[in-house]
Amino acid sequence: MFHIVALYTGVLLKGALKDVVLTVVSSILALILGALGAIGRIYGGPIVGGAIYWYVEIIRGLPAILQLFILYFGLSQFGIDLNPLSAAVIWLVAYGTGYAVEIFRAGIVDVAEGQHEAAKALGLSRFTTLRKVIIPQAFVSMMPNLTSFLVLQLKNTTMLYLIGYADIMYQARLGADATEQPGPLYLMVAVEYLVISAAIARIGSRVERRIAAYR
Amino acid sequence: MSNEVVVRVNNVTKRFGERVIFESVSLDVKKSEVVAIVGPSGAGKSTFIRCINHLHAFDGGSIEVLGHVLVGGTQPTRAELQQLNSKVGMVFQTFNLFPHLTVLDNIILAPMQVKKIARQDATDQAMNLLKMVGLQQKAQSFPKRLSGGEQQRVAICRALAMEPELMLFDEPTSMLDPELVGEVLEFIQRLAGGGMTMLLVTHEMMFAKDVADTVVIMADGGIAEKGPARQVLEAPRTERARSFLRRVLSPMAHDDRDLVANGGDET
Amino acid sequence: MPVFLKGVGITLELTAAALGIALILGFLLALARLSTIRPMVAIATTYIEVVRSIPVLVLLFLSYYSLGQVGLKLSGPVAATVSLGAFYATLYAEIFRGGILGVDRGQTEAARALGMGRRMTMVRVILPQAFFSILPNATNQLSNLIKDTSLVFTLGVADLMFQAQAASATTFQPMDMLLLAGMIYFAFYLILSKVLARWEINVQRSRS
């Protein structure tokens, strides 16, 4: 068993690194789109707001794996053949955006009504109110959700081996087939996810404490 | 008090859906006049003063504030509202300080963003205001670290920093512990003495009697009585006003013949 | 189409079985975390923190392949049920704990002041009040559970996702097959998120 661990640690770590990079990049894009989406959802009127609402519902209503398969296998029916990497990025961004919209929306809506009133009574414009009063507070209240968002994105990368993306899960499967030792290999995968999730949670709570100093 | 009318409320009606909050309310406020609005809870007092700076839209009638005309059922432009709001200060029951900003940043935010005043000038002005209420050493504190009375005094400074021509107070002391009420009322009284025009929703009857020029009693969806403070509070003419005052001034008394005039001394 | 219906049946069976495990284990974990017995708190906390950090897919592989290697051979459906149940138990534990902690402390004090014991306070006073704050989160997780059952096709369990995959391969129309399955999943989601949510609001309103 130990020789398996020794043999595969490097390969699996390399796969994990790919997952982490993919998670970070796609999450940044998804968060930017999500913030815009939330503002559109709240202030965009019935058409823009409604379209974003249904986008979010569809993303949240379908299994993640199904969405990935629609992109990778489904589109090929129309001659659109995405390679695994671009399918992975599009999927993680599109999926993440759906969840990010909700996180930002809840954060914005959660800011107390009195804050809007006070800003309005001072004559602050809507943009200034959003920028100086609402978003800074929303950001703090959604920090815990942002942490779980990152963990969710990271966990979703486990499914990428199903479209042939050579990440940690893919390597583990190859190894399990080659060595007939699935036990330690999948355990190692679990441990790596555990460590990375814990790191994200740790960073998240530290950032939260820093920016929520006023509470 | 001059004869220049600063606020003219004309026949204003406000509904929430089907429910009428108040109907056909009219009221003039002159420059430097202090108007106290009292009345049972649920009478729409807070809603009423929120109509004056259009935090709430209203359904009928019109309100003229500092030269701006608001008409019931119509939506003023955003620019016009911002202009109006930058001239009308408001103080809330729940203070509504911005929790993520220090005391100083709370006060200078609007002058810098709305009036485009330089940070240094805004800071000087803010520090002067804070000195007036003895809170200059709290300038760098966050609101949560302050007592309720201190928060409310900062909130008043925040409103004053915009150099408003009219101040609206929505029950500024009802969230405060009893021993902190005095420091806030004292500040408001000083402002009144300085000639600030103000509308004040309050439950502090003694304060209304001492500081206000005019007292308005709102009840049952309208104004039950209005007039000079002492006269309204000591010798109300309408039955509705009498029954309200009887209940606030001597809450334990069930006897309807309880005398209002004497009641004032019992609080 | 009939194979799709069969797939739906298996998806629902799996969901029900995993939900059963998740609710019971989750409740026990919540009680353990709320207890005053140190080791129980530590065990429950560790279990929750560890298991919920592991992706469902990895849990599926661990229970199916890794346990198999050490002699504990589980069939696909059993491995799927156990791993989904074990994972969702951590989520339900946190929901239960939050709901119980969310009941005003004054309620416990009042019940204790009336001479009620710990157990009676929990059963008669706390849980009935916690129930309605727990319900929305619980249904929310249920709809996540249904979606996550779509991963069990990787163990060869013939659920809805499996059937969609299989049909894609035979018909060469993957998009049509996947969208068909998607509509079924989405219908479940809508039922849980809209219909149930409305019912919950009505129940809550009628009680307040």
C-alpha cells in the first residue's frame, strides 16, 4: 500500500494543482458575472431581472453533471465539439455564475432597509449608495457563502474526469485500474480534497475576521 | 420664527394597498418652527414625516418642501429627489449609522460624495460637529462600539454635516435606555434654540411641551388636533386628543374623568 | 421512454433510502454536537467536518471500490445509498443544529422554570418550534440530494442519468436524451422549490 502512495503522490498532486487553478480562474470569472447578474436581477426590471431569475433556476435545478454532459456530449450533436478543457471552463463559469448571482443577491438584499433609507435621506445617488454603503456590507455578510462557493466549485472538478480532463480523479482512476489498488488511491484523493477545502475555509474565515472588524 | 413657509403639506393621503394610513392631512411649517408630532402608535406619524423627504411616496395631495413640489401619485425625478434630500436632514429611531464606516467616515461620506467637498474640509467640519456633542475622541470608532445615545448624537451630526435647512426626527429617543435619552434631547433642544426648522415625531410629551412651538396630534388616520404646544397638550379641544393624552400621561388610570391638565406633571 | 421511467424509479428509490439515512444519522449527529459530553461532541464534529469536505463522487468511489478492496464488497445501489446518506447526514445535522439553536433561549428558560426536564423541554417546546425553521432548508437539501443521485451512474446503477447516457449512445442524439432527463430533474426541482415552499409558507402563516 505504501509503495502506491509513494508512487502516485506526485501524479495526484499535479492533478490536484490543475483542479485548483481551474477552480480559482473559473470562480473569479463566475463571481464577476454573478455580481453583475445580481445587480441586473435586483435593478434590471422585469425582462432583464426575469431572464436572470430563470437562468439561476435552471442552473440550480439541473444536476451539475448533466450540465457538463450537455456542453460536452450534447453540443456534439450539432457539430460543436468542445475540447475537455474549454468544456470544463465554460461549465464551471456558467454553473458558478448561477450560484454567485444568488449569493450576491442575498447579500445585497440582506443589508437592512434602514441603510437604504439613511443613504437616500442624505441625498446619496443610487450608484454611490451601492458602492459606498450596500456592497461593502453585503460583502461581509456573504463571506461565509463565498467560502462554501469556492469549495463547491472545487468539488465539482471531480466530475471532469468523466469528459477526459486529466485531473486528480482521472489519474486516480488510471492508477486504480493499473494497480488494482483503488483503496489507497481514492483515499488519497479524499485527503487532498479535505486539505484543500480546509485551507479555503481557513483563508475564508481569516479574511472574514479582517474585513468584519467593525462588527 | 419668520413667516416664510418652508413646508406646506396640502391634503396628503397615504395608503398601503387597501389600507388608508392617513387621509387629507394638511400642515404648514414656518422657518425656524419646531413642530412635534405625537399620537398613538400606528397612527402613521413615521410614515408622515417620511413623505416629506419622499422616503415614502404618497397617493394624493401635494407637499412643497424648500421650493420643491411633490405631487401625490407621481414620481419625482431621481436628480430632483437627491437635491431635496441633500437639503433635508433626517434622524432615525434606529440611528441607521453605516456600521462599516467609522464615526468620522459616516459624517463626511455625504458631504464628500454629494456636495463634492474636499476630504480635509469635510473632516474639519465633522470634527467641529463632534466637538459640539463632546464625541471628538470617538471619531475613529465604529458605531457598534458606541452607546445608543452616542450613536444617535453621531447620526444627528451626520445629518447636520449636509447643512440642512430642515431636520426630520423620527422618534429619535425611543430606542434608547432611559438614562441616555437626556443627552440626545439636550442636543436637539440646542439645535431648536439655534433656529433650525424641525419636524419631530416623539413620545416625550414634556420635551414636546418645552421645545416645540407647535404640537400636532395624529390619530385615526388624520390630524386630531394641532396648535401651540402648551395649548394642545394642556387644554386639548377635541375628544380624540383628550383621550390620547389621558392614556399617555397616566397610563394606569382607567377613570375617564382623569384630568389632563394635572396629568402633565405626573410623567 | 419506458427505460427513462425505470431510471426515474431508481433515482427516487435511491433518494428515499439516502434521505432516510441522512435524516436519522443527521439528527443523532446534531444531538451529539449539542450534548455536553465532550467525546461525543468531538466525534460528531470531526465526522461532520471530514465527510462534508469530501466530494460526493469521491465518497462513492471510496465506498464502492476502496471498501471492496478491504473485503467489504457493497453492490452499486448499496454503496450509492450509503455514501449519499453519509454525506447528506452532515448537511442535515447542521440544519437540525441550527434550527434547535435558533429557538429563543427564553423558551428553554421558561420550560425549565415550569419544572420541565431536559428531554421534555426538547420534545415539547424546542423541536416543535425548530421544525418550521428547519423545513425550508431541509427541502432545499432534498432537492440537492435528488440532483446528486445523478452521480451514481458512475457505479453502474441504472438511474435516470444512466439511462440518458445509455440512450445517448444508442440513438446518437445525446442532446435530446440529456434534455429529456434534464426536464425530469427540473420538474422535481420545481416541485420541491416552488410547490413545497408555497405550502410551507401557508402552513407557517396559518400558525402565526
